Amino acid sequence: MAKSNYFSGKSVFGQLISLIEDKTVKEGVKKSDSDRYFKKL
């Protein structure tokens, strides 16, 4: 089995988030105003 380079160097959280479409994330942020006071993760 060949090793995938798509996820190399990414955290598990980053890998999961990268599988979600940007449009879906943006709609959720806009709906819940969830990044209003975002400082750092």
C-alpha cells in the first residue's frame, strides 16, 4: 500500500477539517457567529 502525501505534516484535527467543504464551514460560522471572538485555537 502506498503512503499518502495528502495528509503529511497535518495534525489529526487538521486532517478532519480538511475533509469538510469550505462552503459548509462558512455557512456554519455565519449562522452561529462562532468566530466573532476567536483569538487562537
